[in-house]
Amino acid sequence: MSETNVDSLVASHDPTHPANLICQLCRLFYNNGWVTGTGGGISIRDGDLIYIAPSGVQKERMVADNMFVMDLPTKKYLRVPESLKPSACTPLFLAAYTIRNAGACIHTHSQNAVVVSLLYDKVFTIANIEQIKALPKIVEPGYLGFFDTLIIPIIENTAHEEDLKDSLEQAIIDYPSATAVLVRRHGIYVWGETVWKAKVYNEAIDYLLELAVKMRQLGIPPDGGIGSERNTRLV
Ligand SMILES: CSC[C@@H](O)[C@@H](O)C(=O)COP(=O)(O)O
Ligand SMILES: [Zn+2]
């Protein structure tokens, strides 16, 4: 592919083109405090093509021309922007693509994720909250119900992002119903069948993580079941 054709992989006026969408969603995530200070990011898959942001840049200031493009079957880069390195999260994004056939994978440094990772040991669980219904069952078609329990595994952080690969892959395999993995003292990886599903799952999970922290502060166990709040009621 010539240089011009390579650039055509990311040059589009379509706001839903993956290269444009990564920039747009990162600005949205930045405003939620999820990808500030260069941390976090998102990768999107379009068929066999994977769009990856550069490493160590302000994620809210990226433009489509900054995007790397990889061919998923061969893992070869088709487009490498000058003077940039691909995100250190790339091996983690690839785990979601190859093991779960994800359409997009989001990584945030959400403080809700970090606090929850300090409060729970191996898994985060929450039940009987309406927002759980936004999350998929994965192991069977459909979404979790109000009476179901959401389970998100927690893995230990490593000195370098790429070294999380093995434990993240193991967690994905060990928890087939999970659509996210928390990384202790670091953040969270969330993936979905499409970019829009990944976005919704990330939003719903972050809401539930924040809620769980508040419930714990009030002495209400987030997975304690309906009625476990009775002891803390004022009247
Ligand atoms: C604040 S540095 C954060 C990085 O080490 C890493 O955790 C991260 O989430 C982003 O990595 P990047 O390579 O910039 O895409
Ligand atoms: Zn990170």
C-alpha cells in the first residue's frame, strides 16, 4: 500500500469512522475524568482492521492522523504515524479482540475503578441495582436482570502496562461472563461487541463502581441483597 493509500485508512469526513470516533470518545472520556494525564484510551476494530491511539499523548487532543492501524489476523501495522509509538495498552486490547471477538475495548483510569480495586480482593460484585440491566450476560444471549449479580475480576497491576497481558488474558478465560477486568491501583478494561456497546458497558460499570463505593461508605453491602440496607435506615 502506498503512503497515500495508507493515510486513506484514517482520513474520513464520517464522524463514525473509527479514527474519528477514537478522538471524539476520548474527549468525552476526558471530561468524565477517565483518560486524564495521558492515561487510559480506546481501540476500535473495523472488520480485520484495528485502530489504535498513540502512547503517552494527551488523549483528548488527538486527531485521526495520529492513529495506528493494525491488521488483526497478521498483527502487522498497516499505518504507523511518524514519531509516535502505539499505545502500551495494545496487547491488552488485542486480548479482548482475539479471545472475545470484541468490536472495541476501552481502558480508563477512573477513580471509581481504582477505589473499588482497593476495597475488594479477587472480584467486585454488586446485585439488585437497576443499572445492572445495561450489562450483557455474555455466556448466553441477553442482559443481566435486576436480581442478577454483576461480577468483575480484579488483577494485580504491573510496572508496565503491556505486562498485564497474561493476567488479563487469564481473567478473561476464568470469568467467561465478564465484559470487564479491573486492574488494582490502576483502572479498568471494558470491551463490547461494538464500540457503542463498549461505551454503554463502560458507563454502566463506572456508575455501579461509584455507587458501590458510596454504599460501602454507608455500611450497605453492594451485593448484600434487597433489605440489607434496613439496618442503616434512619427511620
Ligand atoms: C499516566 S501514564 C499511563 C500509562 O502507563 C498507561 O497506564 C495508560 O493507560 C496509557 O498508556 P498509553 O501508552 O499512553 O496509551
Ligand atoms: Zn493504564
